[in-house]
Amino acid sequence: MQDTGSTSPPAVTTIHVCVTCRSEGETDPVRAGRRLHDALAAEFGADPAVALVPVECLSACRRPCTVSFAAPGKWTYVYADMPAEGTAPVVAEAARLYAATPDGLIPWKLRADPIKRGVVARVPPLPIAGQTA
């Protein structure tokens, strides 16, 4: 007999991308952060499991480009030093790994080198309403 119980859809993974990040010596009128955001938008298309959110600053200005992954009940990660060109597939794969975990903790051995090197912060999840410590 097939289980017909209801299951809730997986939580949306939010990817924040600093669109004001600028690479040192950059002359392109479109900032590196915006270019990374746009490349990620092309990478994900209309994926309903991802909310790609441009933000004005993630305060890692000395380490452009900066992104973060967040989802309800999961650790939030901030990654920096993501070059605008060529990094979108790496960031997208890391976001998919993040989405597949119950707590947001991506096993170290599954992380691509730019993700390993780019960790800026890991922030604990906010408590769930009604949950006690």
C-alpha cells in the first residue's frame, strides 16, 4: 500500500548575493557581485526551491564576491572570494548540497575547493517558534 500521508515541501534555500562587491582594480561598469548574481540567476533559472536575493552588502568587502545560504531551521553560511566569472556553477552546486541537508551542514569532503577556502562565517539557526533550548 502506498503512503498517502501529507508531506511538506522542502524549505526554500535563500541565496543572498552582494551585488555591490567590486574586485580590486575593477573597471567594468557592472560590479563583480552583480555579474555573479546574474550568472547564478541563469544557473538556477526558475527553480522554485531557490530564492536568489540581491543585497547591498554582506560586509566582507575585502573578500569579493560574497554569498550566503540560509533556510529555516538550518545553519546560515557566508562565503567570500567567489570570482564573478566561472564560479556560479560551484556556488550553485554548493547551494544544492546545502538544500539537501537537514541542518545546512555540508560535509567537508563534498565541498568544492572555492567553497572550502571561502568560508567567512557559519551562523546557528534561529530557534523554531515554540522550541526551547
